[in-house]
Amino acid sequence: MEIDGATLGVYLRELASGYERALDRFDDDTVNRKPHGEHTNSGAVIVTHAWASARYWIDHVGLGRPSDRVRDEEFVAVATVAELKALVRARAQHLVESVRHFDHGLTGNPHQDRCELPEGDGSDGSIVIHAFEELFQHLGHLELTADALTAPR
């Protein structure tokens, strides 16, 4: 079985649509609210972190591109719904282009984080699966956060 960049692009666009649908459930106030106190994350934090993480794994770990990621800043992110939707669209489009490089053998970056993947499988496929796993998992978190903050009382 093989999965090519075109197929991965389909799923990235589907993920982006899912994030946008979830973001439609928030307003600019609720998207920045933590549903259950300080030890939980707002919708803005979840979106910012999820897409930064995916870009880090695909671009930096997988393709060896420079990273300016500051992970701690992701967990204090504040944004409007429109800003978050723009971020999702831009990151998804960027990653659609990036995953195509895996088709052509343009990877092979020996980044140390490759060994942190399950069972030490640092293959390109494992990197891509991990990035998608995180995006799908955080989409569920975003939907649950919307449920907690926008459900009728």
C-alpha cells in the first residue's frame, strides 16, 4: 500500500474544513476561553498548537527546513476566529505543498526527533502519520472545547 502526496493533500484539506466548522461554533470571546480552568486549553491554543506541531514535524523534522517554532508561546495564544481560520487555511495549504516532497524522495533529514516516534520508527511515513495523528486528535479536542463552552445551559 502506498499513500502519495495527493491523497495526503485531500486529508489536509478535510482537516482544515473540520477545524473551520468547529471554529464556526465559537465567537471571539469563547475561542479564547479555557473550558475548565487554568489547566485546560482554549480553542485558540488548540488550533495554534495543532497546526504548529504539524508544520514542525513535516517541515522541520521531515524535510529539514528551518523552524522558528516556540512551543511555549502556542499555549498562551490569543486570536480571533477569523485569524484562526486564516491560520488554518494558510498552514493547510503550505502542508499540502510540503507533503508532496515526500513523494519524490526529497527527505532524509536526520533529525533527532525521528527516534521519538513509536517503536523508534523514524521513517518519513511515520513522521507524516504522526503529524496527521496530532491534527485529528486536536480537532477532537477543539470540538469538545466547543461543546463545553457553547452548549446550552
